[in-house]
Amino acid sequence: MGQGDAGTPRLTVIGTGYLGATHAICMAVLGYEVLGVDTDPEKVRRLAAGDVPIFEPGLPELLTKALESGRLRFTTSHAEAAEFGDVHFLCVGTPQMPDSDAADLTYLDAAVTALAPHLRRRALVVGKSTVPVGTAQRLTGVIRELAPAGDDVELAWNPEFLREGFAVDDTMRPDRLVFGVASDWADERLRAAFRPVLDNGTPVIRTDLATAELVKVAANSFLATKISYINAMAEVCEAVGADVKDLADSLALDERIGGRFLRPGLGFGGGCLPKDIRAFAHRAEEIGVGQAVSFLRQVDDINRRRRARTVDLVREVLGGSVQGKRIAAWGAAFKPNSDDIRDTPALDVAHTLHRLGGDVRVYDPAALGNARRAFPDLRYGDSAFDVAEDADVVVLLTEWAVFREVEPEALAEVVAHRRVVDGRHALDAARWRAAGWEYRALGRN
């Protein structure tokens, strides 16, 4: 297995955050020689020592396996990466700009300009980051201008579709692979770089660079629209005394609609959906088709409104004011099986209740460390029962299984008042009410 080998390519992964660490580890486990690259020496040191700096089920065990195999190493050197690799995956973050809805491409541009000057032989650079359409075309010019190998270096785009909490399975057994390529050679190199995945029968869409860039934002925009749609219906249900859960269950049985992402509640957060739909709308306006996706602004508005309406519901349950009331906040992460608190509705609601004078205590099975750093003014507890002690209301904000499995009769022994606001429509309302609890959720009568 050598450099430039026509068979199995050596892989580098530029950026070892959530996406990059997962990709590097899984590719090594699948049999590739992989070099992970990051500008943060501490992150490189931790990964090389077998310490995964993110919470993702199954990943720590795979990192140990990959390191023991000798196929996975980490470095801070782009020169070493260029010498080692045949296919270079760009996996750096593209967050929202601090003063705009646009995507911040600083890290991506820095990765390209750090790698390209060291590319002295034929190689394929593959973008996996989520970017505004047109980025790949621009970067192709940058790479060919900076790389000593010039036109022998090609750029392809292979968008990622990882779901936090299921990232290992989504990498090893994805439901599809999208290859945005400009040549047959690039397509062949990508197929060689994903051979074990393709051998499992994973379908491949071969397309152009621009279409590949659009796939991820188009998928996330659709999912965000579906979530906000049912939450808009919840607002209608509140106005007329209908029940949004029964409405959602009825819609889910229509095979044209389906039930996935049709769960009403607090809405979406995290590092992908919110920033992706904003960046997509921003880019569409830049290229003159903003009107075509103007509905995404309303999707975003509906989603943001869920947080304020949840706070209003808690206030209503508490008789009109949260001042001085003990509030148990169950959840901090934006979704279960994750420690990600980026744009999380859970902590947004908890912090708003705190600012309104509530005595808020937060518990989350995985995200407490991140939550404490981001919101040091909140109080935290050691368990669901710990934060619920003497609570005037329990508010479910992230639908972890540990919260869904709480026995309402047992919890009743520790709270001051049996009131629960289910921000995720995750609890069995009939069961909680049968145990003497006042159960409330947005859009439920």
C-alpha cells in the first residue's frame, strides 16, 4: 500500500472535530491507513492517547481498536499529511458568522491554504464540510494555484450526513454516498476510498460539485421544515383546543408524509440545522434566488418561537410567574445521546427561566461539563431526582431515555408540586396524569 498506489489509497483527515474524528477512526477500523491532522496540539495528543474529546456512543472503543491496529496516527503537520496521503478529506467546521447568517469559511480556507502548498504529486482533495454552493469551484482554483502539482490535484465533494448519537453507524453503513466529481479519475479514487462501504451495497449518486454541495443543506432544510410545520400546527391546536400529538399521529400514518421528524415540541437546535438553513437562505439571496427559499426564514422563526412559548407555558403552570419558584430542568444537550450544546433549545429555555427569577437546576447525562462552561450562572445537579427535589415544576427539555423511564409515582415523593411540562412530547401523558401529575405540553389539550 504505497503513495499514489492505484489500489487502496492512504487517507488523511484534515480537522479532527466531531466529523473528522469520527471519519478518521471509522476509516482506520475499515482497514485504511489514516493520518488525522489538526492545528490543536492538545486535541492531537488526546486522540493519539486514545481519548475521544466528544461524546459519541461506540467511538471510544473504535479509537482504541484503530490505534492498536497501527493504521491510525495523528499529527499537526500538513506537510506530513501531503507526503503521506493520496486522498485528503477536509472535515473542518463551517459555523455561522458571528455577525451574519452566512457560513464562516475561515477554517476551511485555512485548511486548504495550509495543505495545498505541500501537494507535490497527484492527489484528490475531498470536501466533507457543509458549505455555500460555489465554494468547491472557488477552492479548486485556490488549490491548483498553490499546489506544486498544479492540475494534478483535483477537488471533489462528498457531503457528510452524520446524526449525532448515531455517527459510527452512519459512517460505516450510510444510507447513501454522494460523490461530486469533475472527472472519472476522481470518481474512481473516491470509490477506492470507500470500498468496504460500497461493498455493503450502499447506493452512490455521482454528480457535479455544485449539486453535491447542495445535497446536505437541501436535506437539512427539508427536515427543519417538517419539524417547524408540525410545531406551527401545534400553535393552531392551542388556539382551537385540539391535540397536536393526535394530529401528528394521524399524519404519520399517511405514507406520503411519514412520522419521522414530525414530533412536535421544543424544536431543533445543534450545530447543523439552524446554521445550515440560515446559510442556505443567505447564499440563495447572494446568487439571486432568495425568493425561492424565503420560506426558510419562517421555518427558522417558528423554531425560535417554540423556546419562548415553552417558557410561557412554564410561567402559566406556575400561576403567572417563575420568580422564586424551584424549576427542575431535565436536559441540556440539543438532542439525546450527545453532549453538544450548540444552539440548544434546552439551555436557552433554562437560562431564560433563570433570568426571569426562577431557581433553576439542570441535569443532563452527558452535557453537564459543556453546560457549566457555557452557562456558569446556572445551577446543576447529579441526577434527574436530585434536581427535582422540592421542585415546583419539572420541565423536560431533552428527551433522554433516562428521563422517559422515570417512574412518576417515585418522582412524586421528592417534588414539592406534581407539575410537569413536557417540552419534547416524550412522556406518557396518561401515565403521569394517573399518578396525580398536572401534565402540560405545547399543542396538547
